[in-house]
Amino acid sequence: MQTPLVYSPTYNTDLKEFGVAKPFALDRGQCVLERLADDFGRAIPFVEPGPVGLPDILLVHTPEYVESLGDPRVWQEIFEFKGSEYRPEKARRPLNELFEDIRIKCGGTMLAAEMALQGGLAANLGGGYHHAFPDRGRGFCVLHDIAIAVRSLKKRGLCSKVLIVDLDFHQGDGTALIFQNDPDVYTLSVHSDEGWPEEKQQSTLDVPIRSGETHLYLERAGGALLTALSGFTPDLCVYVAGSDPYELDVLPGTRFINLTLEQMRQRDEFVIDTCANLGIPMASVFAGGYGPDVWEVHYWATRRLLEHAGWTAPAGARG
Ligand SMILES: [Zn+2]
């Protein structure tokens, strides 16, 4: 049976090598695969991506910006380090050497989208850098993997109309900006009205959630997806499945939405099931999610995706 999963052990970047101490949860893919292996009684195979090429990067980003990534100071700005999060004196490698690493993660999103177009559903167990702008990186996002994949696939004639469903805690502002004049890319963002980014961009459909409205989240997110699909028929959906609205996410800035694990599970299953039932190819990416517990959100989503792809865990497994 073909695997719908894209992953590389290199996703679990050792940031200590770069002098960085931030709770990025880069091991989410590894944690998901370990739990799935436990459920299924064997390792679930995955496909390893190669790095995305410069011509594809330049479909989204300016040559000046890409050139500037050779300078470690530009990376410091993108990661917005606070306090002791960056200790250059402890680094064994300069930050700009993360470029190859980021290119592979972007290649993962490209590969997952290609696999979705062939097989229906696929997941990159990483990626989702939805804040990157064409001329600068922001909010931990260096290259906009989703936009690079979408532009490349469209250029190659592999798809024409794309729906990007972004349920990360933070607005998919880079995505909104990049595709604001492209009627063939529908950008839907359900996000916290409060917190970063202070200045929001205009998506095709924005659904801001205010603090105290967590109980309305599932209804609004589900309704927004159905609204998008009622007027737009995509031949690919990219699901930006950020786990930072989860109550156990540790980033202080994500405190305004606190969904339980069960609610996160319902959220992800609604998106996956809707695409599967309508026969819309869907590729998911992880996007935001911080701290030691958020991987469990992605585990349940990946498990659902595997079930749609024909992988069923033996009886007795969690579920
Ligand atoms: Zn986020």
C-alpha cells in the first residue's frame, strides 16, 4: 500500500548546534511516526523529499531577499529571538546554514502536494511557513513552502484552482499577501483576532476568533470551510493544520484560543473528512505548534488521513 506521508529525519533539526533554544517542537513528525508504529505494530513508511530548487523559490520570493539569506543577521531578525533564546557564543554553525534544511522542508510540502494530486490525500509531517513574505521572512518563517508548491504546480499545469485552509492560531498573512491578486487561489484563514501579527492581511475569507470565543471555534471553522467550498471548486486543497490553538501549546502569545485535544481532533477530522468525501486532493502541513505536547494533535490527524488512505490500525489500538 502506498504511503501518504512525507518526512525526513532531517526535519528534527538540532537547533542547539546553531545556538538556538526556542520551543519549536521540530520533533513532531518523529513523535507522530513513533506513536503510529506503536499502533500499527510496525513502522509506517514515508517518502523523503529533496530540497526545493531555486527556480521554484523565485516563483514566490525576490532574488534580493534570497541573496540576503547568506547573512546570519537576517536569520536572527526572522526568528525574533528574545532574551537567551539565541546564544551565538554556544553555536557551532552559523544560522544561515539552516538554508539547506529549510529547502528540504519546503520540498516536503511540494512532494506532499504532488502526492495528493495523484493519490487523494497526503501529509508533510512538517512545513507550513505561512508568515513568509516575498521580500522578507517573519515569525520563524523563512521561505513560504505552501506558496512555492502552489505556484510551481500551477506553472507545471498540475493544478489550476487551489484552496488553502489555514487553521493555525496565527493568521496566514504571508499566504494572503502572496495570493491577494490571484483569483485561482482561495485563501481561508481562521485565526486569533488578538496577538501577533498585529497587522492582519486580507485573505479571501478571514474568520477572526476573539478570546473567550473558543467554544465557537469549531462551528466557525467548519462553517467557513463549507462557505469556501460553496463558491469555489478547488482541484487541490492545502490544509495548514497548526497545533498552536491547542490548550497545551506553550507559546505565551497563543493563550487567546485554548482548544482541548478532542476539539483539535474534531477540527482536523472535519477538514480531512470533508476533502476526502468530496474527492478533493488534500495535502496537509504542520505549521505552528510549540512545546512537548502538541505532536499529539498531529498524531490524530495523521491517523485519520492514514485511515482514509486504507491503513487501518489493528483492533485494540487507541481510537
Ligand atoms: Zn501559528
